[in-house]
Amino acid sequence: MPAPLGPLPPFRTTRFAPSPTGFLHLGHVANAVWTWGVAQASGARVLLRLEDHDRSRCRPEYEKALYEDLDWLGFEVVPDSRESLEGGSSSYRQSNNNPLYRAALERLRATARVYGCRCSRSIITRALRDAGFEEWDELRYPGTCRELGLPLAEGVGVRVVLPDEPVEFEDLLLGTQRQSPAEQSGDLLLRDATGNWTYQFCVTVDDLRHDVDLVVRGEDLLASTGRQIMLATLLGRAAPARFLHHPLIRNPEGIKLSKRDGAVGVRELRALGRKPVEVLGEAAWRTGLLPENRSIRPSELGGLFQ
């Protein structure tokens, strides 16, 4: 069981932000259980946002199914976000907001060093090995293009130099965290060479413009938090959002459930005759919120955090 959270401070806004690159599965349900549960316990509202920055894998049919699955599970979001998404172009769908990200990039250029980068993943890997690094937790950019003066043009990626200083924050579940983004990731990629904005940049800009003050997400994203706090500060955010990183549902080999590895989808569970309260209960149980696998209603989730 996760450590008790204790009394939660009040929050205004959190978000449920899946990527429409496949159908929702039990891992997504687990994130929804934690998101809506913490939101209920802290008085926050839940926005629905689609993080479809990876345009090569996103499909309209996945987005349509997402709405159906949320309805079946009984999760309600802020109506404006849902209606906006289903109505067409929306400020809650990343692919519709290129002008906003371009404007954010221009703001960032006034407060930080931004430069063009032509390095591919293979070039970065080779540079790290040539420098004597045999193992790394994540791919750290070594600054290969920092002094080349490449223009921010088509076919060139865009990076920002992060301050060489630590970031400390209090995770609502995991406690005090101290990270060094410049050492972990190096100069952060904001837009790749194909013109796609990156997850790190989009999510930071979106949380700022949507006034999200509470982020509830899986523990696999914990390493991203320090750099996102730092990037948000460079973009002008006065006070960072608060974060809670929850346990993941993993397979017998200890690997988290994923679409690519064939995780059973909510649609399949529906077809098998499972009830929404059973699916919610299993997700809560498998992430340590319940001592046994039992049914639970959406309206009861807040009680798990009080």
C-alpha cells in the first residue's frame, strides 16, 4: 500500500491527459482512479486534454473511443474541455495549438538560451559512447550543436539550455525529491527536426496556460518533473504546480502495461462483461489503494485519499 497522503491541501485544477495512440487500457484506468480520487479529496476540477504531439501514431478512432470509455467508467470532466474537444478544433488538443507553442518558444527565447540542433538519436548515442559513457538511465544530450549557431529553420530541432542547478520539490506521495535536470537530460529538446513539438515542452506550456496546479501521473514520469518545473519557470510561471506520482500496474515481468505490448483494453473488458465498478476496483487494488480486489464507484474514489 502507498504511504497515507494525509490531509491534502486545496487545489483548483488537475487534468486527465491521455495520448490517442491506442485504446484506453487498465493502466489508464489506474491513472484516472488516482486523478479523480485526489481531485475529489482536494476539491479540484478535472480537465480532459489530448496529448497528441506524436501525430504519426494518433488516430481519430482512438479519440472517439476514449470519450466512450470515460462515459462507461463514469468519469466526468470539466464540460468545457469535453465539449471543446468533441466540437472540433480545441485548445485542449495539442495538434490544434501550434501558434500557442510558437508564441511560447518566442517567450522562452527572451529568458533562456535557445538554439538549433541537427542531432539524431544515433548521433547522441555515439557521442555519449565516444565520451566514455557506457550506461545511462536516459539519453542525455551532450551539447554537440550548442555553439554551431544553426538557424531555427525547417529540418532543424530546437533545444534550450537548462540552468545548471538542482530542483527540489515535494511529491505529495513520494516526499522530497531533488533532481538535476541539466545533468539528467542535458539541453532539452523542444521541437524535433520534423517539426513536432516534444512532450516535455507541450505539457509544460499546457499546464501553464490551463492553470493546472495539480499533476497526478505515473511514477515512470518522475524524472521529467524537475525539468518541467525549471522550464515552466523560464516561461514565466510564478509558482510551480504540485505533483503526485503514483504506482503503476505492471505485468509479471515488472514491466508497466502499455498499448504497444498488448495491454487489455477497456473496450475488451466491456465486451467480456466486466462492470465499470469492477474495473475501477481492480485498478485501485493493483496500485495499492485497496487491500483487496473489490468493486468501487467513481463517487467513492475521494474517500481513498482522506
